[in-house]
Amino acid sequence: MKRIKKSFVAWSLLAALTSFPLFYFILPYDRFLDLALAIAFGTCLSATYRYGRDAIMALRSGRTGAEFLIVAVFASVAVLLGQRIWGILLRVMDRPDWLVNSPVTILVPWMLSWAISLALIAPDVDLDHDDTRSGLWKSVALLVGGALIGFIIASSYGSRSEQGAIQSVRIANIPGCGAGQIIGTGNKTYHTAESRYRYLVVPRKCFDSEDEAKKAGYVGVK
């Protein structure tokens, strides 16, 4: 307990956990979301720059656990930075189909899985031969088990009903549009009931018809 009281890491965790509900109830949802995304972008950019040189040196040899871990941390942060840039691009362009369905959408979790795999096996690299083999098998088992759990969760999420998607939006204090309503986004575009990605955008307005949306200054998504 005394060590925890002197731990800056523990105090930083406490600050993050206590500040979240404070900001959540003080700031509007949109502003807090923008603030959180901006902080995530800034920290990922700084960490990518900070670990870049060490990661390149560790990548050249890449035989010790420390080198595995350095590359894993750098790659994870770099992928998250790329994901934030990708998210900003999608948000600015209102998630067009040709961007949402592009290879980049799959590349982000693919490379993040590789980076986390390096971190998973890093503690076992420097052990003795027998211990290394046992540790690697444990890491592989955890990797396979985690992948199966992720697949089950992703499959369950993908098969959610339309009503479930509407309820999740309402929980986030965002206007939930009905199944037959037109969804207006923050970029002054609207999605009809036939739009494949109407529930992937953040609703800002709900309209009963396309004419109503057009009169409000919204443009239909191509």
C-alpha cells in the first residue's frame, strides 16, 4: 500500500478515472468527445515520435524481450495514431462507402494485432529454452483464445437488430432517429432508410421526409 501511495502511475490512473465523469457531466457530449479524440491524437503523435528512433534500432536486431516490447509499444501507438487520422478523415467526409469499405479499415486491426502479439510474447523471449517454449505456448493459447472471444463478440455485434443500434445511440445522449426517419449528420448530409451506413454516423437531426431535410439545408449522401 505504501508503494502505491508513492506511485505516479497509480495516481495518474486515479486522475484519469475521476476526471472522466467530471468532464462528462460538465461538458456537452460533442465537446467532450472532440476533447478526448484530440488528446488521443496528441498523445499518440508524441509517443510515436518519442519511441520512433528506439523502435527502429530494436527492429534491426529484434532478439531480446526488451526489443520486442519497444517495437510493440511503438507499433501499437503508431497504429492508433493512424486510426485517429483515418477516423478524422471519415468524419470530415461523412463516411463515404468507398472509404469505409477500403483496405485501410481492415489494415488497422490487422497491424494492431501484430503489435500486441509482439508484446504478448516479449516476456518469454529472454527465458531459458524450456521455459521459453512453455511461455510461448501459453502466449499462443492466449492469442487464440482472445481471437475466438473477439470473433464471437464481433459476430454478436454485427447481428444486432436495428432497434438495438437505436438504443445504443440514445444511451450516448445522441438523438435516436426512428427506423423510417431520415438521419441528419453534423456535416449537413442525411441518410435515408436505404443507406447502408445510416447507423454508423452520428445523428444530429431526425427528419420525417427528404423534403424536410432538404428544406433544413441537408444534402443526401450519394
